[in-house]
Amino acid sequence: MARHLITSAIPYINGIKHLGNLVGSQLPADLYARYLRGRDHEVMFICATDEHGTPAELAAAKAGKPVAVYCAEMHEIQAEIARNFGLSFDHFGRSSSERNHVLTQHFAGKLDENGYIAEVEERQVYSIDDGRFLPDRYIEGTCPNCGYDKARGDQCENCTKQLDPTDLIEPRSAISGSTNLEVRATKHLYLRQRALKDQIATWIDSKTDWPILTTSIAKKWLNDGDGLQDRGITRDLDWGIPVKKGDKPWPGMEGKVFYVWFDAPIEYIAATAEGADKRGQPDSAWRRWWRLDEGAGDVTYTQFMGKDNVPFHTLSFPATIIGSGEPWKLVDYIKSFNYLTYDGGQFSTSQGRGVFMDQALSILPADYWRWWLLSHAPESGDSEFTWENFQQSVNKDLADVLGNFVSRITKFCRSKFGETIPEGGSYGPEEEALVEALTARVRAYEGFMDHVEVRKSAAELRAIWVLGNEYLQSAAPWSTFKTDPDRAAMQVRLGLNLIRLYAVLSAPFIPFAADAMLAAMRTQDRTWPDDVRAALEALPAGHAFTVPEVLFAKISDESRDEWQDRFKGIRG
């Protein structure tokens, strides 16, 4: 049994995430965690809500709530949606937790102690009426490039041009609308990433098995242009982790908080500690996952994220870990994803375009979405969600192949042998060929899953389902029964055992349907099929079963058209 630590990019607190966010991190991480658990490995699967930074304050203000109250409510909403999607986190934490406060301040203190923190004087916009410095996103104005009048101080949402607050025409405070602004000097802390460049580069070069997408982004940020840059780790905000050197004050940094991208990755460690706290465990229970000197030496750590998060996890977070000089666990493998686009364009929260996680579950059960998203995961390039493709995949893969197999074999057995597995007959050449084919496919499936090749794993799983259908069609127990009931009994017994086998293999992709299949077979035997022949004899003659409800209903053209119209949003 191996030990696996798995983290997925932590979703931002300001709203419910869309399907592209889901498939870019949390869902494939859950697939991998479920698979490893199915193989009897020890797994710690961690996620959290990312609760600091400007967007959280703005979203809370828009909702008319104190930011702490808003974040607490949104955490519960995101946690509930995650549960309903079957995301099997061992703990779903909060970056605003006391654990993360203490750990973030600890890392900052260690980095300063080791000479990797610099104090830098900057000139920033100050709102006289608000009595505070305004981070980039707290400043709005007219874009000098396209004339859009709601451009932010960091970027114009309309033309996507990168901006500085001083570039804006007629800038105003996003908090109060005040134009009574001036530029003032303020000091901030910077992580001296350039001083750690050689150590980071050596570490990245050692990761020869990383996906090309991950490595190419990391090396681009490391080497292109002026190369790796020092990065500000503090902000003039009210909401966040107060700047301290460990548990001591940091002179000159009073009233400042750590920048969200400094504290957010540290929450992976903090959330593991939060989980141990919740279970009433001692600190050793979480430190064995994260400290090389306390048991983490045999842990394999895998991260899942969209490509926009790769620079922070290949450069900045490792810089924090390495620069601390302490024996913390560094990531072993980073699985990154491209983007999921929506029906010829982008998902848009502001325009109501695309399907968001809560909306998806109001239309269809989670497994429909899980299967489509994972079988179309944007690994080698961007993937596009279209309603036609979604309908076709659900109807052909889930309803016609898997659902149809389960329905046909259970109903036939009930009609001829009753609701118990029949005895009689022995394998012939067809069954031996099936065992051989299944064994080859199952070993291939394991190989793809071990290497986190999501789409190839889905294709292999579907091929395993197809083998059962092809066998059933060829063996035709309904015909065999007329002349050789014993042989038909053997064929049916094999078919019913295939349902249990399919449930075990399919659980990482479609856990709710897998549970339904096991319940129908009246078993909780989730033993992984290391020996496929033995797996096909797990349910003996005389074992009772029930005919399940329809596993997957087909999507009609009418439903498809209605959903496509409902979620098209506003097209410009």
C-alpha cells in the first residue's frame, strides 16, 4: 500500500464555479483519489475555499454582508455542491482558518530569517474618502485602449489589455465611487524568487515525467524575458492574514495582510491540519503527510490545476517551501489542464453564459456530467462543451452501452431464473476469450489511471463495457436457454458478475451509478480485479440480486434544445 497526497486548485470564494473550473482541477483529482482508494492505497485528498483578496471583499460588499459572514456562507454552499458532485475530499478547508494564519506567518518569518524577503517601497493609489490604499481591482475607470468605462486597475475585461491603475482615464474607487484619489508611497514585502531561481530550476529539471503543458509554462515563467521575478506578498487590505514574522509583529507592516497568492497554497498544508483537528487527531496525523522528517518521505504528492495556476505551483509555492529551509514535502507530479470552452465561446459569469455546478445538478444527476467532463477532459488542448456532443455521449456511452447491459442481463435472469444467480454450466471458448480480453483491457485501464491520463482511461473503461455487450450479443442466452439451460445459466451468471466488476472499475468516474449497481447485486464487495477470472466468480450461484431502476435515461432532442437556449446567455 502506497501513500498518496492529492490536492486540487482551491476554488475562489466569490460565487459558484462553472463546469470548466470543475474539470480543470477538482473532478480529475477526485477521479484519481477514488481510483487509488479502490486499489487499497492510503489517500489524503485535500481542497479548500480561497477566501482572501480583493474579489472576496467586493463580492461581500455587493451582497451587503460582512466579508467574514459572506465567506462562511459561500464555503458551505461550495462544500454542499462538491458533496452533490461526489467530490470525495478528506477535508474541504478554508484559507481563512486559524491554522492557515499561523502557518502563513510561520513561512513568512522563516523566509525573512533566511534572507528571502525584501521590503520594497511602491507608489499606489490612495482613496482619501475611503481612507485606504486601493489594490488594482478596487480601482475602476475608462480603458485607454478601447474606451470601456468599467475597466479595472489590473485589466480591461472588455479588450483584455493588461493595465496599471494610473493608465485609467477618470479613475474612481470601486468601493465608494469617489474620484478623490492620489498616489502615495507605501512599503510592501517581496519574496526574493530570483535568489531561489537556480534551486527551483534544478527541481523543475528533475521532473522528467511532468506533462508538457506543466513544464512548458513553468520554464516560460522561469526563463523568458527578464526571467523569474521577485513577487509582492503583501497588500493594503482589511481582510486577510495579518503580516507577522511568525508570532511576532513585523515593524512597518502594521495594518497590512499577506497577498492571497502567498497564503492560498499554504492552505493545502493548513487544510490537512484542519482535517486532523476535526477528527480529534494529534498534529502528528497531518505532519506525517507534509514533513519529510516526520514520515512524509514515502508520500507521493500530486496536484491538479488549470494551466493559469501552474506558475504559482511550479515557482512561487515551491519558492516558499524551499526558501523556508525546512523539510516540507514538495509536489511530485502536477497534472495541469487546458480550458473548457462553451458552445463556441467562453463561459461567462457576468453574462450568465454556460453551465454552473449548481445549475448542472438541477438538470441531471452528477454522473452524467462527471462522465462527459472526464471523457472530454482538456488535456492536450482546449475542449469544447456543446449540447449535441453531451447528448450523444450520454446516450451512447452511458445509456446504450452500460445501462443497456445492466438492464438486459438482470431482466432476462429474472424472467428465466428468478432474482437469484443461477447455477450450472462451465466456461467455453467464448468465455475464455472474454476473460483474456477483459484482463488486457483492465491492465491497460490501470496503466492509464496510474499515469493520470484521464481521456485514455475513460476510453478504456468504455471499451471494457463494450466487451460485455458484445459477449451478451454473441452468447445470446435468450436463445441458448431454449436448447441448453445450463449453458444459459453460466452465461447469465457471468453477466451478473460483470455488473459487479463494472461497478468497481467505474466507481472513480461514475460513483453514484457504481453504488446503484452494487446495491442491485446486493453486495458491497469492492475488491479490485487483480485477477479478472476470480472477479467474475465473486457472486456465487444462489446469490440474490434485484433489477435496478434505469441507470441512465436518454437525453431527448427537446431537452437538449431547451437547455441550449436556457444557458446561452447574452451574446455580444
